[in-house]
Amino acid sequence: MVERVLCPRLVGRDEQLFVLEDALLAAHGGESRFIALGGEAGMGKTRLATELAKRAQRLGWAVLWGSCSEAELPLPYLPLVEAIGNYISLRDAERLANTLGAARRELAQLFPQLGREEAAQPVGDPAQAKLRLFEAMAALLVVPAHEQGVLLVVEDVHWADSATRELLDHLARRLRNIRSLLVLTYRSDELDRRHPLAPLLQTWRRLGIVELVSLSPLQESEIAEMIAAILDGQRVEPEFRDLMYARSEGNPFVVEEMLKEALDRGDFLPGGRGWQRGALEELSIPETVRDTILLRFGRLDRSEGEILEAASVIGRTFDYDTLVAVAKAPEATVQRALEVGVANQLLEELRDGGAKYMWRHALTQEAVGDEIVLPRRQAIHSRAADALRNARAGSLPVARHLLGAGRFDEAVPVCVAAAEEAEETMAFADALELVGRALPHVRDPLARPRLLCRMGRLLWMDGKPAAAIDVLDEGVEGLEAAGEEVEAARYRLVLGRCRWEQSRPDQAREEFERARQALEKHGPTSDLTLAYMRLAGLYEFEFDPRGIETARKAVEVGRAAGADFERIWAESFLAVALIDAGRTSEGMRMLDQSFEEARHRGYTLVAHNIAYNDAWTRLHMMMPGVCAHMDQLAAEPAPAVIGDMFGFACSWGLRASGDLRGALEFIRRAQVTSTAGANAKVSWRSNVELAEVLLEMGRLDEAAATLPPLSDRAELQDVIYDAAVQIRLRLETDRLEEAVELAREIEEHAYALAPFADSLSVATEALVAAGLLDEAQTAIATARTRGVEAGAPFLDEAEGRILLARGEAELATAVLAGVAREAAERGFRLVEWRARTLAAEALGRHGRRQDAERELAAVAAAAAAAGAALIASSAQAAAARIGVAIPEPAQPASPVAADGEPRIMQAGERLVTSMFADVRGYTALTSATPPADMAERITTLYRWAAAEVSRHYGFVDKFAGDAVMATFNATGTRLDHVRDALEAAIALSGKATLLDLAVGIGIAVGPAVVGPATADGSVSVLGATTNLAARLQTAANAGEIVLSEEAHRRVQAWLHERGLEAVAQELELKGFDGPQPAWRLPTGATP
């Protein structure tokens, strides 16, 4: 029997390997990358990932590897625990824990060796705790990323449990700008549109955070190449190649399996002239790999086959002791079965210090397991459950096997225990599945409503409030019927929250009130504090003055109960209620105090919630320091919902300050990094902010496409969120009637909204545009009767706009100039520019047209420079209305050609960048390396060089021996051609190290004569610049890039931004008079 039939090298995957290597090198330079590697089972995903891992190790990276389990109830986070656990086991756990700081507490749930004896802080909302765990996992991966670089490979993600998918989603979005590469493999043939991984991949792709790499079947020639490699280079007859291709359909795994079958059967025989194949008609090759596997299984001894069948039921991976216990066979027999399984390429022994095994391919395990009849399969599950229970294994694998065995009465409590374990690690969806599996088999009348309530709470925590409502309704009713009033009230608070998230605050209030009444009978408790706080929140969202009294009651109850977590949170709600009532100074002081106490006590959920409310208040009241508290929390992991909200809240401060490009980058990054399943309110608010930024940038079509529909206005606070963008977008798109309708909605609530006067100001824009000046004046007068302490500049802005429309230009000028000064002092640049535009128009109408022209030109220029195209356009329109002309702001021209393809239209002199690269030590390498190997490495280097140069808008002039010459900007259309050349050079230098080659590179910029050299379109580049680049290359050491003086000047800032530093030196170069100034840039790319 032939021991192993595995292809010794990778065949037919050069293109995909190039993409992976490119991602690795980009990540090595600090640009985190994420690859999803897909293909049908057996296409070689693992093999390709293994090749990538070899290259990562060659760069000195840490390689972390984990696989998902196909088990019906897999352990939450299994592949990450496997991958990271192996990494931790090789490190000093105490030193790692010190490096991680507070994050170690979260990680100790999965990695006990990182824990310490510390009092746990209150979890708060478990959904928030989940994100703390996710952030801690990201922080852990940052450690090897900073120290050496980290490649994390997670295999078979199509089998991932929901908790693992959520964590991978989080890592994919969070790991940025570090030396990390995340590679997922999945079976594309398993992903129909209902598969939970499918929409996640689509989202990643749409957001541009993943690069999808697909493996397709090999071609006939590649199958022949693969077979020849397995058979030590022997020639493969065309008819045999065609037969293997037809039967395998280009699947590499199937080719290996069928070829082993053919060799074992004697269809290939070693003869005096090498390998000789028997007659084709005698070659019996199964049509499917399942048949191949089962045919091989049929040749095993019965005892060996039964033991491997038991292993297939245990799972994709299993340990020796469990198999011995389940198989009920002598250890010698089990050991022999494992040896046979490994020899037959069915199993692999895991080299992690324990006696563990894994099925080489899931197809193998599936084929074997599916052949076992149900009664025997249940018996194996039953023995596995007993063995794992005796070994004190976790509840989840025991529950899975009990269910598989049909021992449902025993399975119920184990499922519940496993659900609790899953919930402790924030794997809410997995806990939910366990509870769901247990529920049909619950017989105790009280256990059922408790389990229903647990399921409802898990549904809510898993981001499914609508589904949670029905389950909680039934569960709470059952608890109340059983006399469990307090427990029922606790779940009513969850039910009320679910109803609020479904935009039913009326129903939420009813649930909160019923919970409060039930809890009130039992004295002060943390639950009662929360009930009052939730009720206070509902009042505050409507600007109802009852919010103060209710929040104050929540504080009193929390203090009496000793529930500091809830008490501090309630105090922040009281602060917000005071602000809503116009008592701004008092409320802001209390908000600051609550924030400081929450931070001091480590109550991260409360601190983040306060910081968000503080930012929202400052934004809408024109108070400085919009993001001050959020900046203080920048280094602390944010709870899930608040973390997502922080993303767009940080955009508020940038937008208000006039940094629209920064705001756009931040909000888009926030949307990319937001957790999957963010609730509808968070998504709505985030898109409102993105639309407002786009609108201010003058990108009306994008803003309109992004802006969500009006909220259902179930709460008055929603009006403040989207008033500006909804009204201004309608004004800019000639929908005045719609804008007025929205403005009148705000006008109706002018008194309540007075503390947040920016909404009144934007409503005035619409009313004034429609000529409804008296109506606008009435709204502003109503708001002023509140006597609010903050937000007055917004009311003044509205007043000034009305005065200007009435023709009272002199008074309007004074009022609006005051607004502009106030806004400038507080850092609200957009408000300042709008007020200055209105004030300048008033100046022009007052006869001071020259002053108005100067001011409008200044505003237009400043706004355009900041990307505030809407205001710049408004300044132009104001100038036209008063009869003056101001310059159009300059628009930068795009340096990129329309189709991105370089074309030489005609010969001529152009400013170009020339690059020469040459392999160092080539002669010595040639003498020490087999010619075929060396030729393959140089050919690969050529292919990579051509790809990198082309990608960076250059072309390769020629290859010569071990050297490459390339030119950039031959078309004369590129502005950043030196940077293009440098980026290509850095990439090429890095990729050369993956071939154990070192290159030296020279780059020079200057004039050259460029033109077609031949009729076929070949290009000629002539001049001193190419000669200089060639001479600089000869001066470059291995892994170095030497730049000319002018080339360095053009990329100096770019290098500085990336922390790269070149060293100045004068070089004596052949053919050049006198020393030549040059700059040496080490790339660190040496094998």
C-alpha cells in the first residue's frame, strides 16, 4: 500500500497566492488586511492558507490557526479559543496579562490563565458586555501584531456559530492600521442565500473591508501537472489525464483520493521504466469522492471501521481518551485504527501536545458518519455524552450528544447549563439555540415560563427585539400565574425595552409602569431603580417635565438600595432632565459629576452613555467641547450600542468644527466598524449623520440616497436628530412645500424645543424661504419665553434671518455678526460661515457692497477649502443676489486617467520616474540552488514585478537576467509618479523576501524622451534619468531603495507620514561627474 499520495507543491493557484502574498506584505507594512478564501470542498483552501502561513513565518510573524466545528451545537468562539489559546500557551501568561491591562478581565472568561483574583465589575447590559469581550479579543491580537505581526487563519467559517461570526465581524472591522492579516476559509457551495454567512460576506464586500478570493476547479493541464508532481515528474498520458479530470471535475482533493485508490488497487505499477499504468478499462475509479472514501472504508478491518465510525460521530476533532471510552475497544485496537486512519489520509494527528486527531477533510467525516444507521448513531452519541460527562467536559458538548442520543429529559438541564456558559461568554445566539432545543422537552410548569423569559432576554440581547416580545409576553404571563411576581417584573423591564426599540414608547411605558408597581411592594432594589430610570427616560425623550421627578426618584431608590451602578446612571438621567427643562448649568454640572464618578468606579457602560448624552447636548446647544468626554474614553472599550453611537457622535464634533472631510472619514469608518445587528435606532441615527455630512459637502445625490425616511416621530427627540438635513435637503432640491411642512412640525413644539434651538433655526430657514415671516417670528418668540440658558445664538441666527428678509439690513447685520463671533469662539465653524454669509448679504443690502464682496469671497474660500460646498455655494448665491461677483473656488484636478491605462499617444519629452531592481547575490545563489528551482523563483519574481508596476500605473521596459527596469508616468498624466514607483518598489522588495531573494532598487526622476519603439506598441524611454536610476541601483544594498535627490524631495512627506526615514548620502556613480546626492531607504525586506 502506498503510504501517502499528496501533491508536494501548489499547482494552479499562482493568481490566488499572489493576492494573499500581496495582502501579507501590505499588512506587514501596517495596513491590516482581511481575506475571505472561498471554494467548494476539496479545492485546496487549507493548502493555500498553509502556503501563506509559511511566508508569514518567514517574515517572523506569529501564525494563529483555528477551525470551526461542524457540530450541531458547536462551542462558542471555538476557532478563536483554539488559535489564541495555542498562542497564549507559548507565552508568559502573566506578562501578557500585564500588557493587556483591564482587558484581561474580559478575556479570562475564555482564557482562565489570564485571570486574577479580582472582584468583577457589574456587567450592566449583557449586550454591552459582549462588546467588551470582543474589544478585549481585539486588544489581545494587537499584542502579537505590534511585536511581530500576526496572521489569524480561521477555517471552515461556513460552520461557525453565530457568536464566532459576530466576533469575526468585529475583528474584521476593528483591526486597522496594524500588522495583522485575517484569513477566513469557507465552502462556497454551502452558502445559499439563507446561510447566515452569506449576508455577512456581502456586507463586508460592500463596505470594502474584505477581499474575496475564490478557488475554482483546476484545468486539465493543471490536473496533469499535479499528477506528475505526485508521481515524481513522470509523464502523464493524455487519456489518463482526461479521465482523472472528468472524474474529479478539477477538485484537487478528489484527485489525490482517486489517485491513492488507483495506486492501492495496483492500477499503477512500478516497473523497470518507472511508473506504468494498467489498462484504462481496468481502472475502476469512483465517480464521487464519497464513493472513494467509502470504498476505502470497506477495505478496513471491521473493528477499525467501527472505531473510525465512532470518531466521525464524536466530531471533526476528537481526543484519544474520549474515543477509547466511546469505542468500547481495547486501546491497542483503537491505536491501530488511528494509525490506519492516518495512513489512509483520513485523519491527521494534531501536534499541540495532546493526543488529539482531526478528520483530514470534512467530506471524509460526513461520508463516514452518514452511513451509520440511526439506532447505532444514537448509541454512539449516548456513550460520547457519558464519556464527556465523566471527563468533566463542558456542558455544551455533553448537551449536543445527549440530544443526538435522544436522551431529552437529561438533555434539558444540561442545555440550560450550557446556555448559561454561553451567555457568560456573550455568545447569546448560541445560548438561544440551546434554550430553544431544550424548550420542547420541558415538563415542569414553572420551568417553562422561566425558560421562555430567558429565551426572550437572549433574543433581545441578540438584537431581535421583535421576536423577543412574543416570547417574553408568554413567559412573563406564566411567571405571574405561578406567583413569581418579582421575577416577572424583572423580565417586564426587558419587555418594555424591546417595545421601545420597536418604536412603541407607549407600550414600553405600560410595561415599565407595571414592573414598577410590582417591584415597589418589595422595597428599594436595583431593579426598582432601573424601572424608575427607564420611565424617566421616556419622559425625557418627550421633553416632559415629569422626567425630573421620576429621575430623582430613581436616584433615591438606588441610594437606598446601595445600587451604585444604577444610582449613578439615574443621576445622569436626572441631569439630562434638568437640561431639557432649561436648567442647563445645573444639569451640565451634574452630568460632569456623574461622568467622573462612573469613570472612577469603572462603570464603563454608564460613563459611555453619559459621554454620548453630553456630546449630543453640546452639539445642539452650541456649547464648546462637543467630544471632550468621548475623547477621555477613547482608549477604553465601548459597550456595543454605545460604541456604535460613539462612531457617529465623534463625527458631530468634526462636522461642527468645519472638518467635513474628517467627519466623512470618521462616520464611514464608524459604519464599517459598527457591530453587526446594531439596533434600528442606531442605524437610523448613523445614516442621518452621514447624510448631513454629505449634504454639507454639496453631494446632494449621495445625501438623498443615504438619508433614511423620517422617523415615525414616536418621540420628540427624533425631530432634533434629523431636522437640519431633512429640511435643508428639501430646500436644495426645490421641495419647498415639504420643507415648510417639516418646519411647522418644529414650530408646533417651539416651547419644548427651545433648549435645543438649532432645530428652530433650521425651521426658520424654510419658513423664511416660503415668505412666512410672521409665522417664523412667532415660533422664535415662543421659544424665547422659556428663558433658556444655552442655545441663544441659534435663536439669534433665526432672528437675523427674519430681519434680513424683512429688509432691516442694518439690524440684521449687527445680530448676525454677533452670532458669527459667538460661533467662532465656541468652535462651530459651519454656523459661523452661515452667519457670516447672511451678515455679508445684509451688508450689501445696506449699501456696503465692497465689504460684502470681500466677506463673501473669504467665506466661500474658507468653506470650499474645508469641503463645505453647500455653504460655499450659498455664498455665491448671496453674492449674486446683491449684484457682486466673487471667484469660484478652485477645484483640484484628478491626476488619474479616465480608464487608468497608460497610453503613449506620441513621442516627446516627459517628466518620468525610472526604477531599476536587481537581485543581490545572484551568482552565489545560482551556484548553490538547483537550476529548476532558481528559474522558477526568478520567473515568479518577474511575474510579481510586472503586476506591481502595472498596478502602480507604470510599465516594465525590460527584464534582463535578474534585473527589472520600469518607467512611471510615460503617459504624462500622473502627478504622483514618484510615489507610484516607490510603492511598487517597496512591494517588490517585500515579495522578493517571500522567495528568499533580496533586491536592491534605484529610483530617479527627471526628463526623458518617451515614445513608441516598434509598431507593436513597445515603448522606448531614453535619457539621463534612466541611467541615474540604474547607477543608484548598483549602490543599493540588499533590501534597500536608493532615491535620487529630486525623487526623495517629492516623497519626503509621504515617507514621514508612514514613519519611514531615508538617510542622506553622497555617492560616486559611474558616468556622473562629482558626488551625487542620494537617499538610502531601508525596507527591512531581506530573507
